[in-house]
Amino acid sequence: MAAPETREPVFRARGLTKTYRMGEVEVPALRGIDLDLWPGEFVVLLGASGSGKSTLLNILGGLDAPSAGEVSCQGHPLTGAGEAALTRFRREHVGFVFQFYNLIPSLTARENVALVTEIASAPMTPEAALAMVGLGERMDHFPSQLSGGEQQRVAIARAIAKRPAVMLCDEPTGALDSRTGITVLEALARTHRETGALTVIITHNAVIARMADRVIQLSDGRIAGEQRNASRAEPSELSW
Amino acid sequence: MKALDRKLWRDLRQLRGQTVAIALVLVAGIATLVMSLTAYSALHDTRARLYAEHRFADVFAPLVRAPWPLLDELRRIEGVQAAEGRVVASVNLEVAGFDDAVNGLVVSLPDAHQGGLNQLFLRAGRLPDPLRADEVVLGEAFAQAHDLRPGDTLAAIINGRRQVLRVAGIGLSPEFVYQIRPGDAFPDHRRYGVLWMPREPLAAALDLDGAFNDLVIALGRDAREADVIAALDARLAPYGGLGAHGRDLQTSHRFLDEELGQLRVMVRLFSAVFLAVAAFLLNIVIGRLVNTQREQVAVLKAFGYSRWEVGRHYAGLVGLMVAAGLPPGLLAGAWLGRGLADLYSDFFRFPSLDWSLDPAALVLALAFALAVAALGTASGLYRTFALTPAEGMRPEAPPTYRRGGFEGALPARLFDPAARMVLRTLARRPLRTTLSVLGIGLACGILVMSRFQDAAINEMIEVQLGFAQRDDLAVSFTEPRTARAVLELATLPGVAAVEPFRQAPVRLRHGHREHRVALLGLPASGDLRRLLGPSLQPLPLPSDGLVLTDYLAGMLALAPGDTVQVEFLDGRRETVALPVRTLSHEYLGVGAYLELGALQRLRGEQSSVSGAWLRLEPGAREAVVRALRGRPGVAAATDRAAMIEGFRDTMAQVVVTFTLVATAMAAAIAVGVVYNSARISLSERSRELASLRVLGYTRAEVRALMTGELFTLAGLALLPGFVLGYGLCALLVWGFESELYRIPLALSPAGLGTAGLVVLAATAASALAVRRRLDGLDLIAVLKTKD
């Protein structure tokens, strides 16, 4: 499903640059990125570790600010927006999925999702969100009682429950074996299908690119290439 | 309940060990505060009520003899609301079954029809029959010390005549809340007592019919005390007035005031110290706790929780930890405060003690907890507030390891790899290591401070009653006598040496400053009473001119070489100017000293003495005391050993109890700090330690690393802890400094040792407590999670 280019993009980024100071070294993470992401797209950002993909995701999600360049979401500029505005943006429009799930260990699956639905304006119920990722039966388990794949699916439910405009997933299968990873990707494909949210997955795993509408390759802080898939593969067809 | 609140409660439960440790620090601080505060207000309020209800006089004027009708004239002095003439006499007492010399003060009962100043509170029995010459009310402290009850008898030598007295009642007076023999440093209720009898028979026994020798005055509301005193002195001069004075120079009131002042200092000092320490410790603990929750903070923010919501969440966590310490702190403080006040009432004699947990103390304790929480958690909470989510998600920049300076300074083979790891871990984060060391050091410092008073009291006794005062018995005469009387004492069997002294009440004046003191004339070659210099070396007595206690010189702004006006308050009341020659150092009271001959010359006397110090042959005490009892003209024989014993029984007991409590508090703080350091270290380094296990380190080796780190921190903290403790003690000494006594800044090795041992014991206990967690490290799980 290719997005018609006449519409307003969800994200529009121009000339994004980001440099970190890590201890005593300066690390350039992004060196001038121009990018448009469209509603309803399923995008995979592909790149080796250190290519700057996580940094890009953090900036798109309003977690981090670029050193230079501009980015806007649905016409509203994110660069220069204050802390309160970014918080509101994340609260209403962005769902995050992280490589290491980042569940709150002291809360059950249902409570982890409730953590988000309690502050969103038009969320689904935690139960509905968990059912969508196939965890309707394990809602009252603590993270320590769930497998890695299950924990990641709780994280997906937590991200989708607020009905976000965009799902940003940072190596969602990075910590999982292939079989479990595929169940997680199935959950993501399903939530994308059912909600139509722009879904961005960043990964270094080229196999996953086959399930995307569009694949953007990042290398050394720059966009190195872009391709459209004629048809999207089902997660069950993938293996690595 | 909201999910975030649920997280709060679950986190709290998971952190229960640390919560308890933090609460412990708070409990210690609050308990100390409430204890001192309630004990202070109990004593303060009780005294105020006693003074008001029993009409404690404002001005006191001893004199030799004035006719009764003079009272009418004195009552007309402006500002005098009531004036009451009394008869007061020092007597020797005999109690069956007690051989030591016992002194007493007999005071005539307030006349009922005058409204009565310094009214008695009758604890038991009744007032004496005004027509009977042999009935008395006995002071409670003395009665208890000898187990005397209404109906019992004792004998008194009044004006040379032995008289048997029957106890009609047991009483207390606002004038004698604190009972001490004039000139003594400590109360001794077995050898000194106060008794009251009807005025007329007492006056008759003292040949004071129709006259009085003591005056008590109540002032009107707008009266100026100084004016009244000046007027009284002028009117009483022809009648042998010895100088009127206000409550500030009344013995009981002064001691009580002093003690209240000290309690107030204690409240402020200990509260401030505990506040600072507790806040500092919380700061470290919360700062590190928040650090371990970095990622959770980041996730919450990533999902759209605002920094305020996240800040509130962690403030709630900290608030609950602090709040957990409040109720037990209040309870412990109330219980201890009650106990402390009860202890005080053992040597301050009140009809009853008004102890209550008043709202002011509660409010202050609450304010204390809030202040600790605010001061101690502000920076940690601010970091939570300010942490940007992306930053929280990123691993912290790898810590920079360097070859530490200690490795260059010492041969490498002195350190095995484990020791090197411990030292590098500590050296790579100098700030954190310094803070941990400082935290444990503070706990150690409080311990040193709490153990200090014990050593200081011993030093006080040793110097004052071992080094400066070396007599076995101090004998004072009822009135000045000739040197012959001293020679007679020397001939008593069992007396090894005798040294005479002359004592005169004087007022010292320098510029606008003045002070009343007993001027003591000492023999130049004396050995039983020595003046000590600043480093406690015996001072030679100058042949003329004064030696002053350094503290007194400070009060009067005098230095050696200055001249001071000396106004004698008895005899011919002459005023002379004398040079100050040197300053002496002593811990108890203040004094002015002059060579005996010089004093006698000044007063125009040949060889008049007020008493003598005796050194006794071993085992001769009983016989000498018995011989002295029968001698006319001997007013009192003070036994130095008994004095020390009396002191140990009373004041020392309070101090020791307080010390014990403070030590427990300080130990609680030490445990709280060390345990928290250990727990947080563990959570910060679990990954590193698990990696070591994977690499093949044994449990014991990993344990040794952790234990090594803890003990290294504790070891490093000892020296700064002792220094901090010394500073706190100096603060305490400075706060407690008064005319009545100065606490020496004497730290005993035992006190330091105890403090060090408590810190090390707390370390060992903490190491044991984290050991279980250390052994249970889940290697795989730890390695799988993100760094």
C-alpha cells in the first residue's frame, strides 16, 4: 500500500544533524537527514549498529532534539518545541516499543498498559490492547513471569493502547530468538492492520525489511538508499 | 488505584530494607529532638507553675540582724510588692545511724498572715504547731536520702545547743528546687538538707527575738529590680546587709536556669546536627536510588508522563520513606523525653512534673521531618525531574578508569587483582566515594560526640577533684577564727596535714561589668588546694594581687596586669583596687584567689581564717569526722570523696543516660547509612559482579569484592569521622560553657574506639545483609538486560 504523495506527511524532516558527547569523545550520530513519512505506512529503517537509526527514532518521537535541522509532525514543528509540548506530543500521538521492552517490573502486564491508557485522551482498554497482541490470558502476570516475547508483546500493547498516530519500534526483535521474534512481528503487523497507524521499525535485520511498504537504509548517519516493496511479506514467511 | 500509585507501593515494598534504614535515620533525629524538647518544656513549665503557685520571691537579701519594725519601712520602697522577714541559720544535724557530718539550713516558715512568699508544698504530714519549738518540716530530698518520715526525729545543733526535732511534715519549696551546700559543686542530699520551723522558736534559739536576718521580696509588675536592690542595700547596710540580689544569683534558680539553658543548647545543637546529618544521608541515598531507576524514569517520560508527574511520583516515594520514620520517632522521643524529665526530677525537686507531648513539639518534629526530606531529596528529585528520556535510555557514558595515584605510589604487587578492583572502583568516582566516606564519617562523628560526655565528666572530676582540690576533708567554721583553731585541728588524731583558708564575699567591678564571688585566701606554700595553669600545671601563688579563673576574667573583660575593684560585702565593707596577676584554669565554678596573708592584711586582721583543708591518715576518716562533729564552731566538713560520689549519683546519671540514648541514635544512623550504601552499590554493580561470576570468579571472591569495598569505605571514614566528632564535641563544649562549669574537650581513646567499632559492626552487619542477595544473583538474567 503506497501512500499517495499529495497528502500531508506525518513526519517531515529536513537537514537533521545530531552530535553526542559521550564522556570525552564527540560522536556524530546524524549528518543531515531529509525524510518524509506518510500516514498508514509501514516503514523499516535498516542500518548497522552505529548508523544513527536509534537517534533518528528518538528525535522523531520527541525524546531528543537535533543539533541542527528541522522536523515537524502533522504540520507542527517538533524542533524548538518546549518540554511540555513534547510531553503532550508523546502522550497523545506516539507509541514506543524498545529493544529491551522496558516494562515497569513492579507492575503486571495489565497495569503496565494502564500506565499509558490512564493518561491518554481516547485509549482502548488495557484488556483490548492485550487481546490484540494475543495476551488476553496473561494479563495479571508480572514481567518476571513472562517470556521475552511475551514481554515485548506487552510493550506493543502498551504502545498501541493509546491509539497513536505513529508506532516507533527500536529493534523490537533484537533481544529475541527467531521464532519468538516472528510472533512479535505478527503482533505489530496486526496492530498496524487494525489501527492504520504509521509504523516505523528500526532494525539491523535485513529480513524484516520484506514486510515493509518502504525500506530506508541508514549508514554512517546518512540515508544511503531507499526502496519500495511491490508486496509486503507476512511475518510467518520470514526466517533468520 | 492508578497504575503509577501501584508502582509506588510495590517499589516501596521492594525497597523495604532501605526504607527501614532511611526511616531509622529519621527516627533517631526526631526522637532526639522530641526527647530534648519535651524534657525542656516539662522542666520549664513545671518551674513556672511552681514559682507562680508558691510565690517564689524576686529579690533576696541576707543580713546580720534587723529589728522587725524595719520591715514596714522596707515595704514602702518603690517597686516592692511584698517583703517578708525571715530567720535563717546554718546548723549541724545528726541523723541516727549516719555518722558523717551533716549540715542543714533552717529557715523560718512563711507567716501565713503575710500571704507567704516561697510557700511550702507539703508532700506528707502537716505544718508544725507554731507554738512548739521542736517540730519541723523536712526537705523531701534529705528526708528520702535518710528515709525519714513524719513522726521520726533527728537532732540539730542550733547556736551551739543540741535540740531534738520531730518531723511534722515533708515539704518542697520553690526556693530549694536544687539543694546544694554553699560552696559545693554537686548536691549531696545525705549530707545537706533544708528544714523549716516556726519563726518564733527559731528566733529565740538564735537570740534573734523581734528581729530577722534574712529578707525576701516580691516585686511589683513595673518594678526595676536594680533600683530595688540598690535601695535595699542602702537601707540594710547599718544592719549588716550582705548585698541583696535577684533570682539570677539565687542558688537553686541559677542551677535550674543553667540546666534549662543546657537543655536548650542540646535541643538546638543536637537537632541541627541530626538534621544536617539526616538530610545529607538522605541526599546520598535518594540520589543513588533515583539513579538506579533512571530507565524507568525515561520510560515514563517517553510515554508522555510530564516531568511534574514523574517528579511527584518519586517525591511520593521519598515522602513515604520519610513518613515511615515519623510515628516511631515521635513515640520513641516521647518515651525518652518522659524518662529524661523523670531523671531530672531526681535532682530537681518539684512537687510534680508537668510532662506533656505538646503540639509545639509535634509541629517541630513534623517541620524537622519535612526539612530533612526537602533538604535531603531536592537534588535527587531534581535529577529525576530534569532527566531527558533519550538520555535515560542511553547507557551512562562509560566511567573513565585511570591508573590510580595509589598504584603509582605503592608497588603493584601489594595489591591483588581484587584489591585493585576495589580501589579502582572507589577511585574512579571520587565524588561518590567522598560522599559515602563523609556520610559514614558523619555517623561516626555523632557516635564520638555521644560518647564524649562520659570521658569529659571523668576528666572534670580527675582534674578538679584530684589535681586542684586534694584535701580529704574541708572544714569551715561558723565564723572567722584565729590560727589557733587550725592548730587544734592539726592535733586531732588521724590528721596528717592542715592548711587554713580565709573566705570573703566580694563584688568585683571592672568598668560597667561586675560579678559577686567568694574571694579565697590561700596559703602560699599550700599543697591541698592548687591553682592550675592553662595546661593544668600548678601555678605559683603571687605574693600580692589576684588570681582569677580564666572564665571569670573573660566575663569581666580582665587580663593579667589590669586592675579590678574589689568591694567586700561583709565586715567593714571596704573597697580596694587590686591588680590581676595571673589566670587559673578550672572546670567547676569561677573564683578569685589571693595569698592568705595578703587578704588578712587587706582586712586588717591578724590571723583570721574561715576554715581549713585537712589531709587524713589512711583509715582515719571515721574518727576525724566523729571528732569534728562534737566541736563547737565547726559549721561543715565537706568530704571530697562523698562529693564525687554524690555527683556520680545525680548529674552523671542523667548524662550517662542521655549518652546511652544518643549512642543508640548514632548507631542507628550508622547502620542506616552503611546498609544503604551497600544495597545501592549492589544494585549499581550487579551486572559487573555477575560478569565476574560468569568469568569464573567464585561466590566467595565476588563477595570479597563487595565486602572489601564496604570495609574500605568504612575504614576511610574513621579518621574523618573522628575529626568531625572532635568538631561536634568542640561545638558542644562551646554551647555548654557557663559560669557553673566548663566541659573539658577531652576525647578518650575508648570513646573513639567505641565509635569506630560501632561503625565497623554496622558495616559487617550490612555486608551480611547484602550477601544473601549477592549469592542469589541471576547470572543469565543480569547479562541479558541492557547495560
